Amino acid sequence: MTIGILIMLSLALAFIVFFNRSQRKILAEQMRVQQLKLEHQENLLYNNIKTQEEERKRIAKDLHDEVGSKLNVIHLNLHRLKKNAAASPVLEETVSDIFGVINDTIDTTRRISHDLLPPTLENFGLADAIKELCDSYQRTSALNLQFDHVQSEDRPIEKMVELNLFRIIQELISNSIKHGQASQINIRLLANNKELRLEYQDNGQGFDPNQMNKKTGLGMQNIESRLQMIQAQHSLDSQPGAGFSLSIKYPYPNDSPSLSR
Amino acid sequence: MKSWQLLITNSSEIMLLINIVLSMIYFWKNWPILRYFCGLLFFSLIIQAIAKVMWLQKMNNLSLLHLYTLGEFVLMSLFYTQIFDKNSIWKKYLGWLIGSVVVLIIANSIYLQPITVFNTYSKTLTQVIYIAYAVVYFWQATNNQPSPYHSVLKTINSAILLYYTGSLFIFMFGNVFFKLDDFHKIFWVANALLYLIFQLLVFTAIWQFRQTKSTYS
């Protein structure tokens, strides 16, 4: 009898141990699959952003080099035509109209091309590009944008990092206007020998970060993906009615050279 | 009864009392699916208290075992109805199983083993069913994504599996033990020891619930 009880108990114990082991194995496998899925999704997102940027660059270049230059040729030819059209008032008026349209088209093409890939970012770097972006918003809206750039050390940053940080700022400003109805935005760019800090703050409606709606959520997801892509850390702070703030810290890679003397 | 035997028997009863108080505090309000299990613990305490009083009065308390077997089976089955997978075949036919076994237990007490003798048939049948419940739960848990409170149910299930597997033979041959004079006491002490382990595991489950709750809240 005692042996029977002991055998039964041993069987039960063995079953429990077996169950625990198998479940641990299954869990580890599930975690591995989950991790792979996550990595795959991240890769997809990174590739998506990368392709988007490459496409933007290509379109901006085509607009500038192909469409822009051809519009300039039309513009020059119109000048020549205008000189010869002085005799006919109807022709002169038509040429003037075409001039108006061509000038608008050139401006629009330039604006689209600049929006797609700001030449300031390419040629002068992140700080100047943000400043230009702030100026353009301030010119066209009642928004008050304050940009401070504090630089204790000048270190070159990868173009890809600059572009991503710039896109993040674009997205944040757009969110502050569209969703937050902010009237004041403060941006600070601080650079020292170790890291680059970007601080963004608005006085908009704010939101509960735990209950982001789908639209805002997607924008934030995009920002987070870009931050992950450049391996930057961030902290977000927002409350309904209390504005929004985001702090980004980009530590320079160890092999990045310092330009300070 | 020797002092160590008394110690084991009394410890299991004290642990049962502690677990009832703790499970009422932690499980009853916060986790409704464990209400039937809390009910089972409470039901055990009441039956044990009455059985002790009857034993002190030198009365035959075996009738209580018949009542306990029935109540225990209903509460245990309802508890498993709560924790089994919604779509599992077990859950679909559990109602029929409970109804049929309840009829068998009552029929056994009326026709085969009257309330003055040990109801070994009913006890064996119900214990085999509890072991099956526990095995099915473990099997289902292996195929499912674990929930935050999964470890709590796993510990309770382990307690059920260990106790009922260990005590299966004790109850199966209960009537034989009664004829063995002093020798049968050893088996009842073994049962009390298994019950103490059961209660200690339930205590662990309550502790796990408390820890998980503070992590997730």
C-alpha cells in the first residue's frame, strides 16, 4: 500500500516537473518567435523609412534638375516672346498670364523639392535646417517658434542621423499644429563632445500617452522607429491640457571624430 | 495519537484556516474565477469542524464524508469549469459529467455504501476525476499563451494533483484500513501530511497571486 502511494506521488511529481519543463521550453520558443517577428517588423519599418527617404531624394532631385530647369528654359523663352509681343496687346496679356503661371509653378516646384529634401540640411547641417524650418512656419502662420542652438563642441553627424532628426522635428511641429493646436513651440539643440540633445516643447492640448489615438499613435510610432533606427534615446512627457514635450538624446558613436580644437 | 501525528493533523487544519482567511482577502474580490475554490476550502473547514465535534462526542461521522464527497465534487468541478479553455471539449460536456457523477454519488450512498460506512466507490471515482481535471488543465496550459496569473493556477493545480494522487489509495482501501486497528492511523496521518502539503501549496499560490497583483497593478 505504502509503495502504491509513493509510486502515485512520484508519478504526480514527475508529471508536474515534466509539465514545467515542457512549458518553459514552449515559452522560450514562443519568445524566440516573437522576437524574430519583432525584428522582422522593425526591419520592415526601417526599410520602409529608408526607401521613403531615397524616393524623396530622387523626386526632389528630378524636380530640381529636370522639371525646374525646363521651367526655367520656358521662363527665359517667355522673356524673349514678351519682347516681340509688344505689338499685340492680346498676345502681351496672354504672355503676362503665362508668366504668372510659370512663376507660380517654379515657386511650387522649388517648395516641393525643398520640402522633400531641404538643401540647407544637405549643405549646412541640422541646426540651420531647423532654423529655416522654424522661420518658414513663422512666416506663414501665427505660430511662435523659438529655436535655441547651444554648441560646445562641433562634431560631424552622419547625414542619415541628421535627416531622421529633421524629419522628427517636422512631424512634431505638424502634430503640435494639427492635434495640439499649440501657439508656442520651443526647440533646443544642445551639442557637446559626448552627445546631441534635442528638446521639443509645445503649449498645446497635450494627451495621455497611454491613450494615444490611432492617428497620433502612428505619428509617434514613426518618430519612435526613426529614433530606434539612429539608436537615440527619448523621453516623452504629456498630459491632457498641459502641453507636450519630448527629449531626444543621441550619443555620438565612439569612432565619430571631434572637430574641436 | 502520538504528538507528531497530532502536530501534522493540527497543522493542516490551522493552514486550512489561514488559507481561508487569505483567500477571502485576496481571491474572493480580485479574482472571481477562484470563488468556487475558496468555497471548497470553506466547505472543507465546516465539515472538518463538525466531524471533529462528532468524533469528540464519539459519534459516527462517516455520514459527513458522504456529504463532503458530494459538495467537494460539485465545487471542484465548478472551479475547473471556470479555468478550462472556453472552447475545449471538456468544458462543453462538463455539465453532463457533473450531473451524472452527482447521481452516481447519491445512488452509491443510498444503495451500495450507506452513510454509516466509508464511501470508497464515490471517493475513488471523484478522486480519479480530479486527477483527470488536473492533467487536462496542465495539458491545456501547455498549448496556451500563459496569462499573468498562470503561475497561481499552476500551483493550485499541482496541489490538487499531488494530494489526490497521493491519497487515492488511502480512500480506495478506506474500508480495509478500518479493520486494521492501530495500523490504519498511519494512513490517516499520511493523508493529513498530504493535506498539509496541499494547504502549503495553496498558501504559496495566494502568495504568488499577491506578488503578481502588485506587479501588474
